[in-house]
Amino acid sequence: MPSLPLYIAPARFDDAEAALAQVQAIYRSSVDHLRDSLQRFVAGSDDGQHVRACYPFVRVRTDTVARADSRLSYGFVAGPGTYETTLTRPDLFAGYYLEQFRLLLKNHGVPIEVGTSTQPIPVHFSLAENDYLEGSIGPERRLLMRDLFDLPDLASMDDGIANGTHEPPAGEPRPLALFTAARVDYSLHRLRHYCGSAPEHFQNFVLFTNYQFYIDEFVKLGHALMSDAQAPYDAFVEPGNVVTPRGGASSGTPPPRLPQMPAYHLVRPGASGITMVNIGVGPANAKTITDHVAVLRPHCWLMLGHCAGLSDSQQLGDYVLAHAYMREDHVLDEELPLSVPIPVLAEVQLALEQAVADVTQLAGYELKRILRTGTVASTDNRNWELLPEPGPARRFSQSRAVALDMESAAIAANGFRFRVPYGTLLCVSDKPLHGEIKLPGMANTFYRERVDQHLRIGMRAVELLRRERPGALHSRKLRSFVEVAFQ
């Protein structure tokens, strides 16, 4: 028999806060059991007994085809049946879980059930923020862990639900959320690795960029805001969990070297601030980071970066607001077929256009001088312009593409796949089809003149999007006709 924590039986709740308290109790009991057992194992004590603890689950049952308000985009199940998901980190997701529970109770009028699932918590996912096994035990003991503890099982954390390919076996509940608890835990650990900061610091509005220049400006602005007593942000967080509160001194230790995709956070109450991530260059990075940020269920992510202008009428420093994506990056071809269109979201488009107008103080016909709406092509070939004639230029012309980059299509497509509102505003930094390639002097001038303005446009767009109701921002365009209930 495995060593298990005290069993907490399933119970029904018609109060969301009581249901959340039960989730917290089950999770805390499970994690405490794993940590205590692991401490004894690291100290050299074990009795050969397998140690196991499982995630909490939430379940809802309904027997009617009558659905909730047709204007809703989430918060209801697709039809009669039993729906279930496992849950993790109720400390981090307390507000999110509470909202989902309240919506289910309100929209279906039936109790929700909370209990202990049969999905084991991998011991690695029970570790506290600063716990590291590698320095505590030798290779032989690490091998022995496989016999005594449950390790991460990739088969239990694939993206079949999000991809629309998951088919529950007969008699098993249908999914209630896009991600299982193990999948969420996996991504939380990946975020620490790639971004260098704890998931707790991530905000609900995320800016992605492919240039360090934008991060430099964001850091400068973040510190300036922290010295402003009237600033709308409470703290600025940098890699290594270095926290600078408004009006206070910084705490924490910067890492000896920056992580692969460093993240910076302007923190507001309710995680309503801004996170900015330098994803670097390439569609693989764009997919990787959005695969993991998606489990945090942000309200929106935006791409702010540089692009090649494809139209001769464009000038360096002009902006491109993507209204379609030509996907030639190939990183999501298996998960999201090219035949699937990636729609633009009206609320995001309007906010981005208004933000450009607000920051540049241009409007109407004058705004069109620097802002063009059009198709953005994304490629996985950084040296596409060196391909033999006619190369991809003919395809770009046929698609009416006005800009090309490497990341925007992947970020938008993964937003669509994971039901996260998305948008793209790029800035023209070169025009290789028209003889204007990036040269050091030209690039330096461009960066000085445009990076600060572009960043402020992105932050202004977030201010506008923050005013939207989450139910409106999370558009029904992102939801399938057989959809999970959780946002």
C-alpha cells in the first residue's frame, strides 16, 4: 500500500467560497504529505514504501440541454453530462477559481462537487519556490526517487483539450478546463526557468517583444513609476524576483545571468498590471513562451516588435496593425492546421488603433500616414530575403501582406488556440524588398526615435483594454461550439 495523506471525501457545495476552501484544504494536505516524505528521503530515511498524494478536483453535473445566456463566452458547460478538472496552486489561482465556481453555480443552478482526484501530484511539483533537489541528493538517490515518488508523466499533460482532439473514454467525465493540474504545474515551473521570476508576479496583460531595446525602456519607465507617489502601479519586479515597491527600496538578488526570455512586471491589484517578456528572435520562442503563459489565463497578450515593411509607401518607423496573419512559421502546424483562420478581435484592434492616436496625437487621415492595417506574414527563415528570385515576394504580394516578422503569427495563433485575446502592433525597421536594409547608423536612429513611443502605445492599449469587461474581452470568437466552461 502506498503512503497517502488523510483522505478527504468528495463534498457538494452551493457556495463558491466554501468550495474554494475545500480545494485549498485538499491541496495543502497533499503537498504537505509529499514535502514531509521528501524531507525524510533527502535526509536518508525511507522504508521502501511508495509515497503518493493527488490533486483536488472540481466536478459539475447537469441533465438539461437548456444553456446559459447565449451572450456569454464562458462559465457554462456545453450540454447534459458530467464535467470535471483537476486543480493546482489554489493560492495562486484563488481569484480565478472563485470566479469560475461562481459562474457555474449561477448559470446552472446545481451544486459543484470538490474532492480528491486519482491524478498523482509529481513530487517535483510539490517543491516550494526555492527548493532544489539537485544539490541535496546524489545520483543514486535521485534514481531511487522513481521507485518511491510519482514523477511528471507527460501523457497526463498534453494539449488535446485545447487542440480540440481530446475524446474522453466512455463513461469518463468531459473536461471542465483547458488544462489539467499537472499541465498547469509543468508550465509554472517552465515560466520560472525561462523568465526568471515566480508565476505570482505575472500580470493579466502581457506584452511580448523581440528586442531588448523595448525591455530597456520598460525597465527605465518601471523605476520612474516607482518613484512617483501617484503612479497606478504598486511594484516593479525584475528577474530574480527583485521587487521594487512604489516609494520603497528594492529587495531580492538579481540572477548572475539573465534567463532565456526575461520577464518584467508592473504590478497592480488583482494582477491587472503589465508583464513584458523579451522572447528573443524566432517563432519557436514565441510558441514556447505562450504555451506556458497561457495556463495563467491572462486577459490579453500583445506583440510589440519590429518588422520588415513590404510596401514601398511605408517609411521606417511606421506602424502596422495586423488584421490577418500569413502563417509560414510552421511551429503550430501540427496543433492548429493552416486551414484554421486566425480572426482579429474587435476590442483589441480598436484599443491598439486608439492607443496609436492617443500617443502620437494624430487622428483621421493624418493617422493613416504612420499607421497601416494589413496582413502580417511570419516566417521561420530569418534570411528569407536571400532566397532565389522570386522567393516569397510573390506570395506576399498575392496575400496583400504589408509586413513580415518571425513571431507575430505564432503568438496570435497560440492566443486563438488557448482562448487568450491577442493583438499585434509592429514597427517598420527595414524594407529589404525596396533596398532599405538594416545598417548600424540607420538602426540606431530608428531605435532612438521609435522604441519609447511604441512601448507607450502598447501600455496605453493595455489601459484601454483594462476598462473592458473580461466577458467582453474574452470574445466568443475564441470559443468552439463544444467548449470547456472555465475561462
